[in-house]
Amino acid sequence: PTRMHVIQVDSVQRWMEDLRHMTEVE
Amino acid sequence: RPAQGRTYGNLGNTQYLLSNFCNAVDSHKMRLLIAKEFGDLAAERRAYCNLGNAYIFLGEFEKAAEHYKRALQLARHLRDRAVEAQACYSLGNTYTLLQDYERAIDYHLKHLIIAQDLGDKVGEGRACWSLGNAHTALGNHDQAMHFAERHLEISNETGDRC
């Protein structure tokens, strides 16, 4: 991956970390 | 039947938290089916969102985007601005994963506007961070700088050292 790709991913990675614990509860 | 719907939803969520994403998809599809039988739009919206999340971890980003779009339509129909913002944020990140930065910017801007309307500083900071990265990827360095500076301001305001 290019440096730009690495930079681009950091905000997405943070989102995915949060997403892993996030569920829409019944 | 309504209890079956709720149970499929709970089961899907548990499978998701255990990282069993294929099983989570199966359960949430059942939850969606039952929500549709009863015209339960809030449950339908939750199922689309949960399905989108599971497809992200299965690496099926196109499918995730389609499900988040249905969740967004329903959030608008139900007039739930916070949930609408969340769907836009998810779509912005999904299109970034798909390297479609123009679409990512569209959705992150929609998220930004709602976060500002709702006074959600954390959301606003996340939107600016995401917008800075998407503009960097497109080589729009002036725009990237603008959003990076705004992200820094908001992080200072909220005391977010990270």
C-alpha cells in the first residue's frame, strides 16, 4: 500500500474498531 | 411471530459480537423478513443496518453499501436525524473502502451537516477527519488542509488527545 493508502485508512480503521462492538438492539 | 423476529435480531447480534458474520447475516435476514411481514419500519431499519455492518466484516463492501442505503432511506422516512447521520457516516466509510472517494465525500458532508445541526462535536470531528483523508486521496490538498485544521480545532475543544 502507498503512504496515501495508509493515511486514508486510519479514520476508516477507527470506524471499524467501533463497528465491531456496535449492534442495533431489539 | 413478532417474538420470533425479535429473537432473530438478538441472535444475529450475538453471532455478530462473536465474529460469526455469516451466521449473523442469516439471522438478520430472517429478522428483516419478519419486520417486513408486520410493516415494522424501525425493525426493518435496524436489520438493514446490522446487515450492512456484518457485510463490512465479510469484505462485501458493495452489499454493505446497498444495505446502508436502505437503512438511510428508512431513517429519513422515520425522521430520525441521529440515525440518518450514522447511516451517512457508514456509507462514507464504505465508499472509502471501495476507493470511491467522490461518493465518500458526498456522504461524509451529509454526516457533517447533521452532526453540526445536532451539536454533535464527536460526530463533527469524525466527519472532518474522514473528509480530510478522502480529499488527500484525491489530491485536493487545500480541502484536505481545511478539514484537518477543523478536525484539530474540534479535537482540542473536546479534549481528544488521540
